[in-house]
Amino acid sequence: MRVHPTPPFNAPAMRRLREALGMAPGHVAYGLYAQYGLRVSPETVSSWERGLGTPDSRELTALAGVLWCSPGDLMAAAATLREHRMAGGLSAEDLARRVGLDVSAYLRMEESGRWRGNERQSQALAEALHLSLRDYITATGQHEDLAELLRSAVTTRWQAYVRPAAKLLPLPRHHLQDVLEQLHTDYQGRMVSTMSWGTTGSSAEPTAGDAGRDFLDHIVDHFWALAQV
């Protein structure tokens, strides 16, 4: 039996939604049992609203039904692939079908936190879950992969990394080329500039090594700024 982590729950949102419907915790508890067969006491419902407890995945989905909202309305910011799927109100079967995967293959990726779909499947995943590019990279567990690829692109020949980057990022190829070229230019320009400063001999001035390390440490942030996504 699979044990899933508790979804990130937004307790204040639950209370606002319940009160907007004119429901008491007892009404919510009754709805969970009458509509979904879940035995949850009014005290438990109240504890969720106070942040003293958290509904599990099944309870969260049922709670959304009782409160006439989507699961995403009851969740804090989603981070993982599973959390984004739940926020979108999709079953694993639905999402797997949309991206063109066998459900068992999709679930292995979701549970491992590592997405391994091809370029077409990645694009379909981002569209199905309405993911921004930043959210896509985080949810699919590829942040460090992106950072390593970008470091290589700016320190060597960026052209060699367009194709690997296109497999990682659901971005138009021409836009990706422009961003990588600019990122490479910015890095190389910074290195040249700081090497020139270093010729004055002042110990207070930055060295090429310092500037390069700082740029590479924040390479993903520089990428997002240029990509404007």
C-alpha cells in the first residue's frame, strides 16, 4: 500500500469557504460522510481550520466537493508534481492519458520526484497542469539539471547545449537559442571586465574568479530573468 505525504493544506482558505456557504463544521462533517462515506467528526473539521490537523489526499478531495471548490483552492502553494496534479483536480489516470503515458509509468515518475518524459510529453504535462516554466522545473525535480546545463553552456560553446536544453524545457527553440546566447555573452563579458579590473592591482577589486563563481552560483536566476517566464 502506497503512503503519500500530506498535501500542503491552506487552513484559512477552508474556513473562508465554509463560512461563505453558511456551513458549520458539523455540516461539513455530515457532507463528508453522506457524499463520500468518510467518517470525520466536527471536531476534526475544526482542527483542520485551526491548523492542528491536516486532511489526507482523499479527505482533501472530498472536502473540496463538500465546499464546492477545487482541491487547489484548499491547498497552499503546490511544489511537487503530485501536488500540482491534485490542485488541478486530476487523477493520475487522467494526467497520464493527457501526456501519453501508461499510468504506472507516470506514477513511478510522480513518486520518485523525477520526470523522464520526452519533449512532447513534457509540453503536454506543462499544459495539462498549467505550469509556469519555473513551476515545471521545480515540480519535475530538474532544477539542478538545469543549473548544470546552463553552467556548461556559458563556460563553453552555448550552441552545443540548445538541443539538451530543449529536451529539458518546454520553450520554443528559437527563444531558447536567444536566451542561451545572451547568457553566454553576459558571462563572458563579466569575466573579461573583471580581468581588466584586476590589472590595477587593487586587492579590493573583484577578480574574474569571484565574478565567475557568483554568476554561476546564480545561473538559474539569470536564466529566468532573460527568459522572462
